[in-house]
Amino acid sequence: MDAVFKALADPARRTLLDALRRKDGQSLQELTELLDMTRFGVMKHLGVLEDAGLVVTHKKGRFKLHYLNAVPLQQTIDRWIEPMRVKPAARAVLNLKSTLEGNDTMTKPDFMMQTFIRCTQDALWDALSDPDSMAAYHFMCDRVEGEAVEGGNLVWILPDGNKMLSQRPIKVEPKTRIEATFEPHFFGPDAPASRMAFIIEPQGDACKLTIEHYDIPEGQDGVAEGWARLAASLKSWLETGTGMKAAM
């Protein structure tokens, strides 16, 4: 957490984070144009942000694309800000709708997030693929129906019985990767679907979880907060046995 506060202390780094909040997936060249400093200077600032976990990168060809990672910020808010509020924070449901592509090829993600969870690879895989486990830590739903297998269908059910979203797994690599559609029912029966992926990488006595979201339509900024909520609750559930359910 000290690294997060240190990273946020510099106005140049805050400018970079603001730029990525407005438009994720920017190259070094794009970010350099925002600051009155050399390319090397911007690289140093991005390095500090990466070390703090506030920025994650994705290689595409010879370019390195940068993404805002909201998990450390959400953890800081949950620890230092939320307990100080007089009334509970009611977080908006994920505002996600986009067009499902006609092929299975994923290119550049529109959104990317990483977090480290102290757990085994088996435990993280079960949390992401077992419906009962998903319901236990999901920040809004209390029931998940279906199977996380290729060709299967998963449905997240709200406490009032309404469907929140559905996912159809497209590619499942056991204990490593899940790619699926993201079909938000809260936008109505004709809401277009997008795509997402969970990627698991063992890191000693912990696991790195990367969340990627593709083809998010313009204006659907709620995805960042939704994924941060989910990742924070998942991490808490695996490490302490208690998820972080949102105030309803």
C-alpha cells in the first residue's frame, strides 16, 4: 500500500492514470505526448506505476500497451475510506454492453486488470469455475446456475430472482484460462454481448489473476468498478473466507 501512495504523490503519474482512465490501452508514444518531458522520463513514471500495480501492460507486436489497474485503488478505498463513511456505499451494477464478434480471435483488450491472491492454483480455478463458489463471493448475486465448460451456459441470479448476466464459455483451459461471452441482462433482452477472459498464473505461494475485457462499447465505464469489486471480493473470500458483498 505504501507503493500506491508513493505512486499517487507525483502529479505527472496522476496525469498518466487520468489518461488511462479516459482511454485504456495506450502506447508509450501516446502517453509521452501528454507530458512535457522526455520519453525516458515517462518510462520511469510508468515503471513506478507498474511497480505499484496501478498499471499493467499488454504486448501487441512491437508495441507495449498500458492499462489502468483499479484493484490496488479499490483495496485502498475499502481499507481507508469506506469504513469512514456514515452510510453504506451502494455501487452501481456493471454497465457493460458490446457487440459479440463473429469469430473466436481476441485482439487488443479494451480493459485489463491484475491482482495477486495468496492461494493455490486449484483454489483459484475452483473459485472461477464452480457455480456455488462464484455465488459465495460475487458482490451482488446470490446464485449462479449452469456449468463453466465449453458450450455450457452460466447465469448469475440477483437476490430478487432476476437474471443479472449470462456467460457462455468459449475456450476453457483447466486451471489456466477461461474465455467467455459477457451478456448483461440488466440492459434488457436485446443488449449486445462482449467478451472477457480470466487468466491464472501461479506465483510461488500465490496466484496472479489477469482479467481482460474485449469490445466494450464507448461510454460503458462501469466495467472498471465492477471488475475491481469482483476481484476484491474474490481475493478476500479466498484469503479470509469472507467475500465483500455490496450494499443493496
